[in-house]
Amino acid sequence: MKILSVNDPEFRKYGRVIEGIDFSNIIREMGAFEAPDDVVYVPSVKELEACPEYKQIAESLYGGMPIQIGYCNGNNVLLNAVEYHRDSEINVAVTDLVMIWGSEADVTEEYTYDTSKMVAFHLPAGTAVECFATTLHYAPCNYKGAKFKCVVVLPKGTNTDLDFKADSTPEDKLLFARNKWLIGHPDAKIDGAFNGLIGKNLNVDE
């Protein structure tokens, strides 16, 4: 699979590299959290949210909205699904990693999506990026076979469990968690997911 750089012009369609904020305290705190053999995602971590850059991130990148800082660590080479939120997501690469991104505009009226439209990008360790709200994404992938560690910043409450059932619009069948709409790949067998991904379950090692 071809993997582009975040400095490639094509990246601008999906996100931007963040400058002006020093994430070094958060990256240092991530040393306490290991990368397992599968994938673990924790939406909110008090040690990360106690870092001084929390205020900068909330004010500069989210305009003063309440935020959460968590992480996604692990071992993964497959796409498996795509998700999107109503807000941008900030990702900080603690290690080198790969993100596979696509455009929400390419989702059909039936909520299917062709995985051949997705693009993979390499995020070098220490890089912070904004993943636009209209960008399809999912868990990071390994870079050159190495496990990954990634900080994930989102509006507070995102990706937490639903305590309601939305049943007003056709899109509601994609609502998988708070502020998280998900389209799964049949091969991934994600329990409760709407399986609308068409084509190959992309693999960064191929």
C-alpha cells in the first residue's frame, strides 16, 4: 500500500499539521502507557488532561469547548472500519504511525463507501495533526512493523457509551457511540456495526 507523507499536498484535503503548540509534556506522560498486542482506546486520561498544554488545546484548537485527551495504542495493520465525528480530532503521534483517511463526501446515500478511495499517510513521531470533521478515519496502523502510540483529543464525551437510541434519520443506524458514526468492514466483524465498507479491508503491509 502506498503511504504518503503528511507534507504531501494531498494531505490538505483531510487535515493539517498543527504548529505553535508544544505537546512535549503530553508525549512524555504517554511513556506510562504501553502499546499492547491488540488495540486499546481510552477516551479520557487524567494524567494527560493535567498537562499544561490542555488549556492551549482547548482554547486554540477547540475555541474554548470542553475537551478530553486520551490515547489509542497498539498493534494494527488493517483499516477494519471508518468513523467520523461532528468535530475535528487532534492526533499526536507519540511513535511513528500510519493513518488511513478518506472523505465523508464519498459516502453514498445508502451509507456505503469504497475503500479504494482512501489514502494512507505517515505521521512521524512528535507530529500533531488535525483530522477534519469530514475526514473518515479509524485506529492508527503500525509503521514498518512497529507498534504505535497515539494521543487522541476530541470534544468531551465523544466515543463514550450511548444511553439513548437515535431513530429519526437514516444516518442513525451508523451511530455507534456518542458523537461517533461508524461504517464497518464485513471482514472485521465489529459487533453492532453497520457494515457498509465495500472493497478490500486495506492492509498497510501490502
